[in-house]
Amino acid sequence: MTVKRLLQGLIVAAALSLIAAVGKAQTSLVFVTGGGNRLSDARSFEEAYIPYQTTYAAGGGANVGFELPLKRSKIFGLELSYGYSQNNLELTYENSPTLPVTKSYGLRDNRFGGDLVVHSPSTFRGIRPYAVLGAEYNRFSPSSAAVALANTTGFAYAPVAKLTSEGNGGVNFGGGLDYNVTEKWGVRIDVRDHITGSPTLGLPYVNTTSSPAYFPISGNAHNIQYTIGIVYHFGWGKSSSSTTKSSRTPSSSAKEKSAKAKSSGSEKSSPTSVFN
């Protein structure tokens, strides 16, 4: 709970700093992406002289977030995002020498993150690469089907298990490409590696009086997510188009004054030409 509150405080502080550091003449963006992810965290352990192995099946996920640029910077920005992904924990054990048994427990991840974004200073045919690095908080929760399965058939050697949600802090890094379709709309391709503590479905490391079921693993898990989606750019303060218009106004006035001067000069010279 302490880690959760600390990470939430860091995200709030980052958001306040983000708003204070925004450059008013720059543009911001919001994005929505979706795709697949692979949680890589293969583990092995032994209970009652029976070997067990765990892996995760590939799943899907989606992200939504926004980015605001840092003041007076054309390449740096701060991003706040929410992501959702799903993976199934597959627990395999040998109940006989020739027949392995695998149980699948659904796992859902609600992720809140804050990232520093570094954009390329230039684009090539509308494509602009970027890189990200930041911290996140992940809330891993078993699906209702996984909870029911554990209540009826248990987990590993334990005949009954109570699965619960758990929170883990983590970091992520990656990058992608933004392709500008119009001035406001674009397409984004994004790949990131989300690194957190190994999910344990809320089970303790060793058996206790309150929980005969346990999950004796520890370490880090890598969730590689690859998504594609849309990006919308919006102005923050005065847009560049309004600046361009104001800069063109003096030259237009000068042309009008020149035309009026020529017109008045021709009017004055016309009577003289008649009398000549």
C-alpha cells in the first residue's frame, strides 16, 4: 500500500509539474492505441515433490493518454497514460509421467504511467520517430473465471486458493513512429517494454495459516506491448497559424498604401495632360 501511494503521489506531482512547464505556443496531443502484448515471466517451482511451471499466453490491450510539451522545447514532452491488458497465467504440472495438466488463470492489468517523451527534431515524409522512458503503477487482478477456478480446483498443490488483486510499481521504455495524415490527425505505431514485479495473483510466497495456497516465485516480469492507433494534435495557447497571419498583415497594408499612392498620383497628373 505504501508503494502504491508513493507512485500515485509521483504521478500527481508529475502532472502538476507538467502543467506548469507547458509552452503556450506549442501544440499538444491525445492518443488512443490498441494491439497485442506478451507477458514474459516463465517460472518453475516445486511443491510436494511435484514440479510446476508457469508461463503467460499472449493477449490484447489498449492505451489512452495525452502529451504536453515542455516549455520552449520542440522535442521534449511529458506523457500521462492509462493502459489495460489481459494475459492468462498457465500453470502446468505432471500428475503422471506421461500426462501434463495445464490450468489457465485469467489476469488483467490496469496500468497508470508517466513518461518523458523525446521526439525527433524533424520529420521525413510526415513520419516523426520518438522515444519514451518513465515510471508506472500496475494493478494486476484475476478474472472472475480465474477466481472461481481457484475456489473449486485450487492452485498448484493446494486444493483451494483465494486469488486477489495486487499492485506493483514498474518502469517502461520504448518508442514509435507518428505519421501525420492531416494537420490535426495522425497515425501512431508504438512498442514498449513494461517491467514490473512478477504477478502472484495475491498469493503469498509461502503457505500461511490464512492461505494454504502459495506461489513461491519472485523477480521481474516483462510485458512487451505493440499497438497502433490514432493521434489528435490540438493547440495550447496561440497557434502558429494565427502568428503567420499577424506577420503578413503589415506587408498587405504596405501594398494597399502603395496602390493608393499610385492612384492619387495618376489623378493629379491627368488634368495637366489634358491641357498639354
